[in-house]
Amino acid sequence: MDSVIEFLVSLIKIVFLDLILAGDNAIVIGLAARNLAPSTQKKAIFYGTGGAVLLRIIATIVVVWLLKVPWLLALGGVMLVWIAYKLLADNDDHTDIKAGQTLWGAVRTIIVADAAMGLDNVIAVAGAAEQNIILVILGLLISVPIVVWGSTLF
């Protein structure tokens, strides 16, 4: 019973970490599809997020594997501190996000932007998962649809 509770606590930790760090990603998703017709916007957000989730799951699994390398965890921690500083010091309003003019243009923008902005998410989720790939996949499958829903508000 204790292992089930530990698993659920870790899963909740991963979901919350990803949600906290994904606010900027939700804005990018919304901005990338802003010039499309409403019915096409939903498709672009769905396909783009699907591709971004797949890419993020693969990247997180790679990072989980890399965290087994000695001293790499410390390096990841230093990178997170640097990313946190950059986020706090960033005055960019993200209005320069190129809105897709076509469905696949918006999908590509969503995937590329999420990959570029998702490094903090990947490192945090990989660290919180404690090398449990199932936790990574479940956590991302729970949190990303919430982010997608939030992006439709923008």
C-alpha cells in the first residue's frame, strides 16, 4: 500500500511541476494558431500538442537515462537555476510568436516552440520521476491536456 501512495504522490508532483512550468507553452500554443479559422485552430492545437507531447516524452526519457550519469544531476540543477534566472529576468511579451497561416504551419510552430521552451519541463519532470518511465508518461499525459485546454483560452 505504501508503494501505491508513493507512486501517486510522485505522479501528482510531476503533474504540478509540469503545469507550473508550462504556462508560457500554453501562451505559445494559443498564439501559434491565432490566425486560423476557429475549426482549424482546434485541429492545429490538437495535432501540434500531440507532436509536442510525443517529443517531450522522448526527451524526458532520454534525460531520465542521462541522469544516471554521475554529476549530470548537479549540472541539470545548475541549468535549472540559470533557466529560472532567465525567466525572471525576461521582459519579452511573446508577441513575436509567428502565427501559422495554415494548419500545418501552426502545428510546426507549436511543436518547435514547445521543444525550445520545454527544456525546464523536461529536466524537472525527469528529476521528479526518479527514473520511473511510467511516471513520466502518465504525468505528461495528465498535465498536457490541461495545458492545451488553457491554451484555448488565449
